[in-house]
Amino acid sequence: MTSIEERARAIRLVCTDVDGVLTTGALVYGTDPRHTKAFNVRDGAGIKWLQRFRIPVAFISGLDSPATIHRAWDLKVEDCFVGHLAKKPVLDQLCAKYGLAPEEVAHVGDDLADLPLLTRVGLACCPRDAVAEVRAACHLVVPVDGGAGVVRAVAEAILRAQGHWDEVVASY
């Protein structure tokens, strides 16, 4: 059996679902026909830390949302896939783009659409409020709910395992 730390040491790409991971999953509607979302700034910090150490981050969301595209643009997340309920082909495309095996990828998800990725990647992660089937499939269940810094915690685990965490802390 491989430890979480050993799995995290091998990670070269982090993929994440959006709704229920980077957000609480709540969609706010007003008079404008589009919805808004609230993203946690801690996740943004974790994404920037990963990028700093040349670990790209990809958003893979089933919901086609301008808010998700805008957040990806703000964070310079180059790989942003929205409206993709079938996520496995996206993972295959990303592995080909970066020349990676699935074992070198982490995925963070919270619902059933994430299972095809979570069962293939080297480090499967989820928030504590993920559905039971997802929690059962994950190597790492982060002890916070979706929208409360899940990706930040995953980033820290990866960067600690790869020996970069002290450098992150020292930069402050």
C-alpha cells in the first residue's frame, strides 16, 4: 500500500472540480440570468503555490459557467474545462498535453461525476462533505467542506511531500 505522502511526491498536475470543491456548490441567482459563485481565497493561494513549483492546475467542471472561466483567468489557470460532465476524456487530454501518466496526477472532486478520475489518478482527494462513494474512493479526505480551502490543503500536502513547504512559508 502506498502512503499519501508517497503519492503526493509523484504529483506533476492537479485537476479539480469546481462546484462543491472550490465553491460550496451554491449558485446565486438574481435578476441577471447568469449565476454568481463565491471562491475561497485560500484555494487561490494554494493554486499559486503549486504553479510556483511548476505544477499546473486544471479546472474540470460539469457546469458551463462564466464565473469559473473568470476565476481561472484571475489565477492564470491555463486549463479550464467547463460544461464537461464526462471528465475522463479531459484527463486523457491533459495527460497527453503534459506527457504524464495518471499516477502523476491528483484530482479533487466531490460528486459522482468525479469518480472516473478519482479511480485512475495517483492522488484522489475530496472535501469531507463529498458524497459517500467519492469519500470511499479517495486517498485523502480533506477535513474541511467544499468551498473552505480544500485545494489549499491538497496543495500543502503535495508541496510538503515534495520538500517545498518550508520555501513557501519562508516567502512570507
